[in-house]
Amino acid sequence: MNWVQRLDKFWIGLVIGLLFPMVMFFLYWLFFHNYLSFPRGFYRYLIGGFLLSNVIKICGIGNLLLFYFGLNRKIDSFSKGIIVSTLAYVALVAYVTYYMEPAF
């Protein structure tokens, strides 16, 4: 059993799909806004500029790379976990857009 076959589990795809955008969020802060304190100052900056939902969307796009990897390697259960985690991020973006960022 090689490492690709070990990844072919729904729960592994779900956990990796939930954690990877969080890592992308940290890297976004590190490369573009490292002068702000993490997470408090960065969060205030994103909320104040109505940018939080947009940054979450950008970080969620990283799941597309994971999904493509799963399709290429033909590990379908892993890909299903990635899809479910992406749907969770869609729900998070909807919540942030409609309840946390005020409308004009």
C-alpha cells in the first residue's frame, strides 16, 4: 500500500480540505500583511475594510488544487472529502458576507 492509497479516505480529505485554507490564510497574512499582528490586528483590518469574505474565498481556492490532485491520482474518497470541506467554506463565506460585513 503506497502513500496515495493511504490518502484515499473521506475523513482525510475532509480534514486536509478544512486545514489547507487555514494555512493559506496564514500565508496570505505572512506575505502581504505581516506588519499587522496575527490574528487580532489582521482580523480587524479585514473586517474594517470589508475584505474578510474575499480573503476566505481566495484561500478556499486552494482546495481546487487538492481536488485536482485527487482527480489525477484517482483517489475518489479523498476528493469527496475535499468537496464537502469546500461546501463548508461556501457556508462560511455566506455567513460572513450576510451577517458580519455590513451592507451599504
